[in-house]
Amino acid sequence: MLAPPLTFPALANFPSLAHGIFNRHGGMSASPYDSLNVSYGVDDNPRRVKVNRELIKQSLGADILVSGRQVHGSKVHVVAKKPEADAEISGCDALVSNVAGVSLLIQQADCQAVMLFDPQRLVAANIHCGWRGSVTNIIAATIRVMTEEFATDPGYLLAAISPSLGPCCAEFIHYEQELPGHFYPFQVRSCYFDFWAISRHQLQQTGVKPANIFTAAICTVCDPNWFSYRREKKTGRFCSVIGVRSEESCF
């Protein structure tokens, strides 16, 4: 049975919005994917993954789940109409939608999900943001799409950063080859970086107000309640989900 998902009070204040971050417990998958694995790409039994995703839909009252077949790229996909069934978009690492009943799912095992909500335009976005996504600044790319497609004003955006790799465990031995120089001020000790702070900085650079940025501040490597690739290598994926509710589920 699923535990209540992790939520952010600032987002939970809006009846028109559904969101939640689901840990690794309460699903059907067997070890090493035990038990709420949501990924079809890790050699888990796909029937069990489907059941796990159905449990998440039921928990949130979502009609449809749309996810990305994530590739650590910078492609942003706009879900402009409601699919007839759950869908996974190939090569996509960020999703944006204002379609009621569609919830956007990001799969994780140390990478961040950065969830965005525009309460003025009723638009949601969900970003898969690992270190490569930070380097390409997929956060700015996603907010640019929201601005161009939905006239979002970043000053009104709410942003929430999920459990993910914390500064305590974000070691990059070859950071001089992997990370740009403007990340170096976020180095907390030799070879360790604070990617939560990097994401907050990138959000603020787009115009998101600091008071509207919320961080779970849970390290997935340290906390065994979450899947962690760095800790386990062969493991499942937990998820962060956000979307505009269908009218009948708002009340």
C-alpha cells in the first residue's frame, strides 16, 4: 500500500494542482527494484511497472500519466492535448502541459525533478535534471518554453526541487572536464558540489523569486527510502509527478 507522497505546502494550496513525490515503497516490483519502481527501462517486469504506475495515478486522482524516455538531454515536450492512454515520450527530459487530467512524471534515482507551476495560467512543468541537465541549463529551456507557449511570467512561478543527490554525496572527481567554471562557486569541499543550490540559482536567473523556490533537501544516496543509482547501481526509479487536475477531481 502506498504511503502518502511527499508534497510541498506551497503547491498543495492550489486545488487545481495535483503533485506528489513517491518513494520506493508500496509497489509490486521484486528486488533489486523493490518495490515502487516506475521505470520500464531497468529490466523490471513491465506488468509490475504498469501496476505501480496505476497505484500512483489512483493516489493523485490522475486520468493520464505522461512521462519521458529520459536521455539526460535538453528536449522539452509540450503535452497539448489529452492522450487516450498513458504515454512515454522518446528522448524527452522535460514536460509542460496545461491539459486538465494529465499528470507529468519524472523518473529518478539521484537526479532532480524540478517541478514548476504557473498559478496564473494553470500550467505545470516537470524537469529531469541530473548534472548533465544542469550543465545544459534545462531549467531555463523549460521556462522559456512556458513563456513562449503559455505567456508564463517567471515572477509568478512556484518551483519545487525533489529528493536527489545532495551536496554531501555529489562527488565529481573529474569536475574540471565535466562541469563549467561557473559551477565552481557551488563546490562545498574538494570535488563535491551543491546541485540544489545550482538549480536554485538557475531558477532565479530566469526570474523565479527566491521565496517561490522550495527544496526537499533529502539526499537519495543517504536515505534508503529512495532509489539511488550511486548507492546501488542496479536499482529502480522513484518518481515526481505534477499536473493540472481534471475539473471533477478538484473538489
